Amino acid sequence: MILPRAFYLREDVVQIAIDLLGKYLITEIDGERTVGKIVETEAYRAPEDKASHAYNYRRTPRNEHMYAEGGTAYVYICYGIHHLFNVVTNVRDIPHAVLIRAVEPVENVELMLLRRNRSVLQPKITAGPGAAGVAMGIRVGHSGLDLTSVDSPIWLEDRNLKLEENEIIASPRVGLSTAEEWTGIPWRFRVKNSIFTSKPK
């Protein structure tokens, strides 16, 4: 089942980041379908979250899609090369988002390997948001897509996989050097026994 709009419109972005673990990210790009099970996420809760692109309601052409209605894709380029895929949550003009940090390859692994210029399946193929974005074929041009639309080339599905609390690891988010008191908040979530999550901080 495609995740409905109501899933994304909830107020608690941290809970949504947890709930996205075990959901499936599907892309249909250039006639090629890839599927990955989400195994790592990070929550960002503006306006108060100093780690968010929308801290203090900062609004730029780059982050404009963060202000869209929940269920919208927000893709941005990091370090000039990595296309990072985020899911916008909450209602319009409340800029909450969940970064999809890692997926476990499920379908069309051969294409994921090709996109990552690899020949052997290893965790680094899809571990980390940059790697996951490349493997799934997601680019910054996909920012603004409605993830709940049946016509979208990117969507998320619930396939009835329920994770227990003891199967999830919470830890500080990655790569935050200027977020001050928000640096150590444990809003990064990983599936405990998955080899496809990025390295511990």
C-alpha cells in the first residue's frame, strides 16, 4: 500500500522518522524500477532545530519544498555531488522533514550496482544518504514530487513490516558541527541488525 497523505501530515516528525523504518522506497525512473527497504532515517524539526535547513523559518530557493504539504519530496545537493532524499512531513508551511539515510536493496539490485559503479553487493552500495540516492536513481530534479500520487516516479509503501522498539537504535544525527545544543539530540534511527545502515557516529 502506498503511504497515504495522512501518514505524513502528523505533527511528530520524530515518530514519523521511526515509523519509516521498515517501509519501502520505490522508484520508477527511465522505465527502471528499484526497491529498497528503509533502514536508517534522521528527523529535522524546524523552526527551532538548528540543524535544519529551515531553522528559524529560513526560506530559500533550495529549501522551498520543505514548506510544502507533508508527503512531498525534498532533494538537495550536499558537497556539490550527493543528492539527498528527504520526506517532508506536517502541514504546509511547517518545515519538518525526514532524511532517508540508508536502504536495504530489495529489487533490481543489478541496476543499483550499475548506478553505484560496483560489481559486488556490499553495504556501502546503499548505506549513507548519498549512496542511497544514487542507487535509487534520485536526483535534485525530483524535489517537489508528490510522494502520494499514483503518477509519481517515487513513492513509499507499507508492506506490513512492524519493528519492535528493541530493534531500533537511536543516536545523534551525523555531520552536525554548527547546530550547537541540537548536535547531540538522538534523532538518527537505525534498524539494529541491518548491515546496510551507515557507520555508527
